Amino acid sequence: MYQAVIVGRPNVGKSTLFNTLIGERKAIVERTPGVTRDFLFEYAELEDGYGIRLIDTGGIEWGSEDFFSQKIFEIVDKLVEDADLVLFVVSAKEGLTSGDEVIADYLRKKGKKVLLVVNKVDGKEEEAKALEFFQLGFEDVVFISAKSLKNIGLLKEKLLELAKDRLEKIPEKSFIKIAVFGRPNVGKSTLVNRLVGFERMIVSEIPGTTRDCVDILITTPEGKNFLLIDTPGIRRRARIDERVEKFSVDKALDILKKVDVVLFMITAEEGLTHQDKTLLSQIAKNYRPCLLLVNKWDLFDGRREAGNVFLELLKHELKFMDYVPILTISAKTGRRVGEIFPLVEELYEEFSRRIATSKLNALLEEIKAQYSFTIAGKRLKVYYATQVEVAPPTFVVFVNVNPETIPKHVQKFFERRFREVLGFKRVPIKLIFRERG
């Protein structure tokens, strides 16, 4: 696998270049310096179905005592160490800066193959400034504009030349897609790092560290593939006063419609908050399977009774999503983290299950024999049912009344019976009542 890492100062256009090369808007692009704090991995296609692995990184600010700047450099340093090629991005709009010179010195000391990418070459003024970068002494230099796509074809040709016979077939997207959700500071990034096996996400005690939704493809020793998406910690909208963070939150909520399973994290310190319930209701509205992870469970070590009381209260609070399984973990120590992927597989299997029509109608016959419902003076007749979709499992039940007149408790009764008898005990199902003409 040929791996290229994009590095450079903040706001030189690294994420724009990353998005351009992979052909989609994956990284958040914003004029504010320092927006990219996370590290995105994706394939850049250079030949039909073949390409290289590309990594977008946060901006490097040498000498800064800012927590994120230090953490970004630590991770960038590891990624550069492992890379085959460094795409060193600079900005022709600003010209050569002392920050560029420091990064150039660092890369020379690392002894890595460097392709200097002079970005933002949009006019004659920038073209003149771009010539300054030859002073850095790198052999391979390409002048581009990632935003207007100027010379992107030339850049891809250069990448193809450098990667030579090491192109990799871009893998098919055959995996279970998992989103990690929760409020800020509940341990999402620590969990992702534990599952991935190295410090991929920046972990800190500062709410809002993860601004982007980051995709990580994980292959287990058994050959199972999972696409893990770490989402930003979601705060109440009244507390979200930064434009980039609003974009991140909207993107995270949009992801709910596309994932297979949600890992929802809370902590043993705080339990289930009102905001957690609001987020969980969004997951329920989108009919996504959910595994509730109670992090920092080691707080109850030696206090089994207190732990049992906590779980009973939690189940009571979760009445509106009583099918959701609960797993107590410690992301920091790794306790029970190994149980997550097997549970996710089980949830996904339920979520994707198809039921034979004969089994469905046998269940309806059993319900009709044991129960009777009267709606607005009219006895409810249930004719038959069919499954019209999986993921989520969706059933249409044909009846003799207007579906809008069926009370909620009757709908809930049918939903509960379908879940119990048909094997959907831990995932949401969608029940649609339809009047037979």
C-alpha cells in the first residue's frame, strides 16, 4: 500500500486538496486557521479502480504552546514516519513564510520523499510569489489551485509516477458502518483510539475537540470489516456559537440516516441526561440500531450494589427505547471493549433480517385469536402483513380502519409482539398500517 500524507501550515488549503483528490467533500473546509484537528484517511484514484491512500492532517504551528498544536504535531510526526510520500502544501497567496521554512527543515531531517505542492496559484501575482518556494530546495514541485482544479491532472500524473507499480485496488465498501455518538467529553475519541489500536483521534478534556466526522476502516484479525465514524461531541444548539462546529453537528446528525449501527456513549459519572435523551430520540426517529455504552464503569469497582441501582435507573429512563442493549465499559483501560464488535454484528444481523410472509401471517392469526381491539366503535380487523424492506425491518399491516384512528397503545402493542416473536428484540422496526380498499 502506497501512503501519502498531506502536511503544511494551517489554512494553506490542505483539506481542499484532500477533497479534490478523493473526489468528494469529506473534510470540513473553512477560512478559519486550524479547523482541521482530525486526520482523515481515504483513497485517491489514479487509474481505473486503483489508487493510493491519502491522509489529511491538521496544520502544523511550530513553537505554539496550544494543546491542539502540540497534539497535532505528535500525530503528524507518526504519520510522516509511516508514509511513503509527503505532500508538503504551501500557499502562493501568502508567499514563503518562516513557518514553511521550519516545516521544510523538519521534513529534510526525516529523510522522506517530498512533493512540494504550491497551492492557491490563481493569478499572475500568485505565480510570481510561487517562484519563492524554489528556495526550499525540493526536487519535485507542482503549482496548483485545488479550489479551481488548476493543474490537478498534472499533480495526479506526478503521484502516479512516484507510486509506480505500488498502486492498490481501491476496496469495495463491504463493511458495517458504525457511528460513535454522545455529548462532548464522554470518551468517544478514547474509545476510537482503543478500537483502532493507536492514537488516531486527539483526546483531551476540552469539549468540542473532534470537529469533523472521521471515517476509519478497521479490519479485525478474523477478517471482518467495520467503518467507524467518530462524530463531534454534540452540545445543545444554544451553546454552539462557532460556525464550523454547527456544520459538524449538522453533518453528524445527517450521518444517522446512512449508518448501520450507532454506538451511543454516556458516562457512569453523569448517567443519562436530558440532552442524551434528545439525541437518542433522533436515533429512534431514524430507525437506527443502537448499542448504549456506559463508559468509566470502573468508578463502580467494589460497589456492585450501586452499579446495579445505576443500571436499573438507566433502564427506567430508557423506557422509550427499551430494546436498546447496554454494555458497561472502560475506554481508558479497555474493559469489555472487545465485546463491542461482536454485539454490533448481532445488531446488524437483526437489522437486516427478512421474515417469511407465512411466518408473519401466522403471528397475525395468533394475535387475532387472543386479542380484540375496538376503534371508534368498530372492531379492528387485521387481514394480512408483508415485509417491504430491511435495514430497518419495515412491515405493512393491512386493516379495515383508517390508520390515523389507531391509538398509539395499539400500535405499540403490535410493534412489541412483532419484535418479540419475529426476533427483533434489540433493534427498531417500522410498522405501517394501511387500510385495505
